Amino acid sequence: MFEYRIGKKYPELANGMEGIVFDYSDCGAMIIQYMRNPSNTEIKDVQEGNIELKMVSFKDVIALPARFGSGPWCDMWYTPHLSLKLSSIDPDIIVPGEGQGILTTVLLVDSLTGEIKAMRTIAMSERFSRRFLKNALELAKKPFDYWKYNNSIGRIQAAYPSKKLASMSEISFRINRN
């Protein structure tokens, strides 16, 4: 198991890019938002603000639009074929029980330094978790083509701005802090 700490620098996270990444593993979900020199407001939004997560399933990819606090919508993309720490998606084992959801770790990283600026653990709603796992299982059963996956993302991004993609969601959940 790997341990992350707020204020600690991780060279492998210093990529200089801005963006957001979602992954699912045997231990739960991970969202890493990369920002160059995030502001105090952006840090606070991730650390203690409202969180909204939505899902739109496409043929080759799951889109997960997310918003933290007062920030803009951000698009995350997922296929189980690229999850390196996922042994399998077995619905008999991993479907959450009643009132339970997927444990999700959210990190905000200063991509210039690799320093973790904010960290938070949330649980997705039971309903959202079950739908996500159902959609991921459907994708896992299909043959995977890396180029088709990337082309699908490019076509979706060209057709739908982040806010529009979020409005197309089949399911969502929200954590309100206000």
C-alpha cells in the first residue's frame, strides 16, 4: 500500500500538466487533479467543498465529469482495461452492500513540484457505485483497442464541452458541505 501526505512532494507526480485522472483498483477509486500552483480557493474546494460526480457511458469509454466546490466541470475518462491495479471486476465480490459505496481518494497535486496540496476521502453513493461497476463490467467484457479508446475520447471532447457532457449524465451524486 502506498501512503500519500499533504505537503509532501512526490517526484512521480510532478508532470507539469493540468488535468484530472480517474482510476479504479482493488482498493477503491482514485481521483488526482493536477494543477500548476493551485490557489488557496482551489485547494479549499478540493479539501472541503462540495463535490459533484456524474457519469455518461459511451461505447468504448466511461466519461466521469466532476466538479469541486466553485470550480469548473472537469472530464475524467475510464476503461477497466487501463487499470493496472485491478485484478478483476467480479460483480459477486465488489458490488457494494446496502448503504455502501466505492471508497474514493481525491488528491490535488501541484504538478510543477509534485506536492500534494489537498487530500480527501469520500464514498460514492451506493446507486452511483453500482452503476459505475455495471458499466465498467460491460466495458471489461469487450475487446480493447487503445487507439479506438483515445479516438472516442477525442470525438466526445470535440462534440461536447465539459458542461454539456455533465448535463448528459445518466446518474450523478453530490456531497454538499454548505
